[in-house]
Amino acid sequence: VLRDDFRQPPGDVVVAVGEPAVLECVPPRGHPEPSVSWKKNDAWLSDKDERLTIRGGKLMLASTRKSDAGVYVCVATNVVGERYSEPAELVVF
């Protein structure tokens, strides 16, 4: 089972360069419990980037750069399939 509605979809975030940014996402209820991953501008984010942390649905950027600006989508996945959140924009000024 994987419901359609995100308990908390990510919202737009505005930060200054160098500040940390946090995008929060609480995935839909599902059985088994869905895992959360993130896409930026339609490309999967890798946790190999040491500035990035994905923990329990939260995407945390330690020190934002201009290049981090873009459209982010939270993706909930389990054996049933995938659900995509509404897009959220990260603005870095």
C-alpha cells in the first residue's frame, strides 16, 4: 500500500549563499513504510555530496551555493511504487 497524499510536502525555501537550507518532507503512509529520496531539476540527488544530508525525509544542505538553487521534489518509494511530491523551489540569493 502507498497512499497518494504526502503528510507534509516540501515548501519553497529562500536562503542567502553560505546559509544552511532544509527542505522537509513527510511521505504518504505506506506498507511497507516508504523510503524518501530527492530529485533536483529532475535529476536524482546523491548523498555522496558531503554538503547534503538526507535524514528521515529532510533534505539538509550544510552551506548553500548559487548552484543549489532549483526545483526539488520529494520521492516516496516502496514495493508498490513511487509517489512524487509537489515541487518546491530553493532560492539562493
